[in-house]
Amino acid sequence: MEQQRQEKKQVILSGIQPTGVFTLGNYLGAVRNWRAMQDEFDCAYFVADLHSLTVRQDPAELKKHSLEAFALLLAAGIDPEKSLVFIQSHVPAHAELGWILSCYTQFGELSRMTQFKDKSAKHKDNINAGLFDYPSLMAADILLYQADLVPVGADQRQHLELTRDLAIRFNGIYGDVFKVPDGYYSKNGARVMSLQDPTKKMSKSDTNQNAFISILDEPAVIINKFKRAVTDSETEVAFREGKDGINNLMTIYSAITGKTMDEITAEFSGRGYGDFKMAVGTCVAETLTPIREEFSHLMKDRAYLQEAYRKGAETAAYVAGKTIAKVKKKVGLLPVK
Ligand code: ATP
Ligand code: LTN
């Protein structure tokens, strides 16, 4: 028994919203690390389409982005033979547990979420209940799979804390129902900033195309965007306070090449920003090219993609089904049979 327990891999779960084509930030900050975790852990990754409904979406675009997001996960090396990969809305237990958990989440707790405050300031005309309740659904995503670890960026830390609080609260009332998860904030998870305003994070929903690198951008486009990246009026490639633009480019270069900041400074000593930008653009283009090619190959094979997400939904429904059945029983919902 003890041996069996040791052999069981820890469960990892994370999600990404289909709000656009993934950026270099999503790749270096999240998906690349998800790929690296597949051998060591029992991983589940999903496209959080229900979450993206919290901001008004064009139906045709959402459908397109959801399929693309699924294909991008596979193209970036998430292997459906190793990991559970699926689309959130294909597994009704997410919405069911989301509702149940929202009845255990306090108004005050949700009011304190900085993402809610930020997004409601950004979408003043559509501050809907889903946007407010976003964290209860996210908690459901995580708790359904009894996840041990949740790799997310620091922006999601508050949601993770709330998930832990909800799990502890629920277990306190009904006994051991949920595994209490930990956030996993990888040291390798570079935080990539906007190329046009390096004090803001690079975001796939940015309206300025030059602010982000899409992981499907062609090499020439990538190099052009790096050439135009906002820097400062100095010439030394050095990681220093106040040099946000250069710091960001150095972070990207370091995340891809594995070089330290000192090594990068030495490499570009006396060469100026032009050469450095070219080098960053080139290494990013080289990293993204195989993903772009694999993506275009996958998108030509709809039958394969459909079968992959169908299988993912089936397995996910089985795993999530066990938890939701237990929850319904605990809270006293009358079973159909
Ligand atoms: P949106 O633009 O719609 O707000 P987003 O690009 O911020 O989306 P999410 O779907 O919210 O992306 O996040 C997916 C994952 O990528 C999360 O784990 C998040 O922390 C990570 N991530 C997003 N942007 C960056 C970034 N610029 N640098 C590093 N990691 C990032
Ligand atoms: N809120 C996350 C996306 C997300 C998620 C999750 C991440 C939805 N459900 C469950 C981890 C676990 C985001 O915006 N990055």
C-alpha cells in the first residue's frame, strides 16, 4: 500500500482560455513548462472556453479559437497519449460543480479578486455575474480532478488561494471530498512583457499586433516586431532597473537559450541594440517554427483533432464524474436512480 502510494504520480492540472492565438508569453510562461511536466506527473490540460464567455465573444471566432487552442496545445508538445487534454465545455461536471461551489463562495471573497476588479474596469458595459463568479468555476476545474499542483502565472495566485479555501471549507463541512491543491509557480516560467509597453504583460487579447508575438507568426514578422520593440536610449545590453524593454528582451533570450543575464551582456558587449534584437528575433523564430508547422499539419486533419478531443472529453468525464457524484451525494441532491 505504502509502495503503491509512492508510485502514484502527483496530478497536475492547468487551463488556458481560447481568447486568441497563444502568445510567446503563454508559451514561455505556461505551455512550455506544461510539456516538460508530462513524464514526471499525471497531467491534465484543458481549453477554458466557459471562462472566456465572461467577456463577450463572437460565436464563430470562439469556436475557431477553441479548436485552434486545442491544436496549439498538441503542436506545442502536449501529447494526448501521455496527458489528458480536453475542452472544458465538453465535460458538464465543470459547470455543475462551478454552480455548487458558487453557493459556498462568499460575495466578499469574490469582491476582493484583483482580476475581477481589473476586468470590470476594462469591460464597464458588461460586468456580468460570470465575471464575478469566475473563480468558483476555476476552483471546480481544479477540484474535480483532485489536482495536487496547478502551474499558473503569478496573476492567478489569488484564484488558487480561493480554491484552497473552498476545498478546506467544503471538506470541513462534509469530510474529505477534495484534495487541497498547491499552486506551482515555476522558476523557469518567464514573465514576458508587451513589446510596445514593457511595463504591461504580453497578452493575446492586446489590440496592438506589434505588442505581442503570436506563436503562429512567420519568422519575418517575428524579426520585424522585435526590431520595433520599445527599448531605451542607451546602448548597453544590461539587465537594470528602469530598462524594462531591454530587460524583457533579455528575459526572452535567456528563457530560450538558457544563458544568464551576465553571459548575454558579455555576448553583446560593444554591439548595440540592433544586433541584440536581431538575435532575440532569430532565436524566437527558430523556437516557434516547428510549432507553427505542426499546427498547420494538425489543422488539416480535423478527424484526428476531433477524435483526440472526443477521447479527452470521455476520460475527463470519467475522472470528473467520480468527484461530482460524491459532491452531489454529500450536499444531499436526490439521485436519479
Ligand atoms: P488574455 O489576454 O485573454 O487575458 P492571456 O494571454 O493573459 O489571456 P491566459 O489564458 O489568461 O492568457 O493565461 C494562460 C496562461 O499563460 C496562464 O498560466 C498565465 O499565467 C500565462 N501567461 C499569460 N500571459 C503571460 C505572459 N505575458 N508571460 C508569462 N506567462 C503568461
Ligand atoms: N484562469 C486561468 C485559466 C484557467 C485555469 C483553470 C488555470 C481556468 N481554469 C484551472 C488553472 C486551473 C487563466 O486565466 N490563466
